[in-house]
Amino acid sequence: MEIINYITENALILIPVLLIIGAILKDTERVKDKYIPVILLPIGIILSLLVMKGFSADSVVQGILVTGAAVYGNQLIKQISKE
């Protein structure tokens, strides 16, 4: 099962946005790495609500999915680049 099949076209733009926000958070010394996914989740949901133009269950689910895809994509890149 591929998560990307469940994300709407409008919400796909949020994945790189969340990756960039996650990279910025990682570079700050105040935020521990283990908290970055927890911080990205509400950001992803809020951005999804804005992109989907309104509060609905679908908007919240899309926010959760794009956050999951961003975190998963980041981890995938890290694991592939390991030797």
C-alpha cells in the first residue's frame, strides 16, 4: 500500500513544505530530533486546512497523510544514504 495514492493533488505540495520545515527545526538547537514529527503534525494539519479551504475530516486526514509522507520520506533518504 502506497500512502501517496491517498493524498489529493492539492495537498501534495505540503510534503516538500513539511520537509523544509523539518530541516529548519533540525538545525535549531532548541528542538530535539524526537519532537520534530510531533511538531510537524499540527503544522501539516493546519496547512492542509488552508490548502483544502476549510475544516473537514478529509482536510485533517490529508494533513496527517502529508505529514506521514514527509517524515517517511526523510527517514527513507537517511536510510538509503547510510553505508
